[in-house]
Amino acid sequence: MADSYLDVSIAKQCMALIENGRPLKTYPVSTAKNGPGEQKGSECTPRGWHRVRAKIGRGEPIHTVFKGRRPTGEIYSPELGRLNPERDWILTRILWLGGLEPGRNRYREVDSAWRYIYIHGTPDELMRGSPESHGCIRMFNADVLELFDRVEAGIKVYIHED
């Protein structure tokens, strides 16, 4: 996609796929319950310009469970969720983000890639329109599947508060 990027609004809990300055598609998201921030260990969603450094999960079934960026062999169901209420579910696809702004979201204690900040699927019943993640950008599974197929690795992602 020529001149495209993803625009994530923390305040609106939404992400837009922008092409040539115009929104093509808007998706609901859930960002960090701890709010915005870049510090390692903060469980906050990092702000600023990023890029998708890797796309993970191509060809896996919807609701595939990932741990350490690898499929576990499990397929998420509400029953599996009830049996494991403590798990931070990473489902369906992963778009792994890397910061582009040295000192803000790249290198040392603020590096988004080293913090393992992703755009990823989550149990649909946990998408309640409010910030609830541990720093990542959570999406409905059907939405992350569609987005994964629409964007290329390297696409820029702008995360902001307003």
C-alpha cells in the first residue's frame, strides 16, 4: 500500500488504516490499562512512531494461542479461558512493533521491540471498549486476521493519546 500507516488513538480506543491521508478502515482496540508510557516493566502502551517489524502466525487457524511468538497447539475457547483465568491471551496473529524514535520508544529501557509490544488478537469477550491490556494493542480476532492480510511488514504505526 502506497503511503499507508496505522493510526492508534489511545483516547478513542480505535485504530485506523490510513492510505494517502484517508482512513480506509477503522477497528476497535484495547490498549494498556496502565495508560500510555514507554518504560520497560510499566505495562503501558508506548507512544510515537513504530513499524511492524514482524508478522507472525500466517496460516494458523483463527483463535490459535501464542506464547513467546510460537503457536502452543491450543485453540482458544471460552472454556479454555475459564480454566486459565490468569493467562494473558495472545491469539490469531501478531504484528510485532519496533519503535522508530531513539530515546522515546527505541533503545535501552524504552525499546518497544524489547518490551514485546504487539498488535494481536484477544478473546473477543475481553474486548469491552476500554483499556485493559498489559501494554499491547488488542483486537477482535476477525479484525486482526483481516488487518494482517491487508498490511505488510514495515508499515508504520503511530500511537498517540488524543
